[in-house]
Amino acid sequence: MRTQFKIGQSVTLLDDDLSGIITQISAEAISIITSDGFEFDVNAREIVPDKTLDLDFDQNLDSLIKEKESSYNKRKKPVAKAKGVVPPMEVDLHIHQLTKSEQGMTAHDKLNLQIDTARRKLEFAINKRIQRVVFIHGVGEGVLKAELEYLFSRYDTIKFYDANYQRYGLGATEVYIYQNPE
């Protein structure tokens, strides 16, 4: 005797502890959706009608399908990035970022290390054609900022200004490097 299945009918898998509702019937397979919203295809010989559940199949099926569709709609959509807007390269010149130990270093040694690092990073950005670099120097007494401004003023191909206040506060300078077309 062969059992006839219909869409909306509740069935149980013979070999697994799974039950669900038939959503589609084809010659090759029967599609089932579980109460958790998982869909899978089975052979008609692998399932039996579930007689223990006396539910309104159409209502249950519709609610499961709507729930699954809403979960697809809730998924995060990929965000299109604005073309041409490249975030700036950031260089943190705080001394604890540049050396493991500042023990034994004078204030002059620390300042030289910071300026040398800034010069190397600026040259790197120019050579790699990076247009924007933010140098994070902190507020302090303004000595490092003044030295950076002196360094930047020696380059004809750059302009510099205070970096975005909302992101960096007062302790950062942004450098814009003009690119020469080659």
C-alpha cells in the first residue's frame, strides 16, 4: 500500500527524530520544512504521515513560510562603499607606540624618534602614492606639533591641517599629498 502525501501535511522521518510539513512534491523528492524553518528534500519512502499532530496545516505552513521569508529580509544587506573615498593612513607618534621602553631616553631623544618616524612614514606615503596621512601627536605642550609643521612645510607637494576633530580631537594633523600624474 502506497501512502499519498499532500502539501501542508505533517510528516515524520523514519530514521531521524525530525518532523515537518510538506511544502512541495515532485517526482524525485518531497520538500519538508521543520518547525525551526529548515528545509530539506526527502524520498517518499523515508517519511510517514504524522497522525499525532492535529493541526491546521495550511495556517501552520503559511506561518512557517512567512517566518522564513522575514528572516531572509532581516539579513544584513551589504553596504556599498563610496568609490574614491579611501581612509587616510594613520601614524601614531605617541612614544609608547614607537619603542618598547623609553627608559634612559631624554626628551630630545624621544622627539627625534618621533620626527624621524614621521619623516619615514611621510616618505613612504609619497612613494606609495597614498594621498592622505593622519599623524596622531597628542595635545601636550605643542612641541611635537610645531616640529611636525616645520617638517611638513619643507615639502612642496603637501598641505597640512588639523585632522577631523570628531575622530581625533585636537591632537592630530592630517597631511594631503598632491599626486603628480605620471
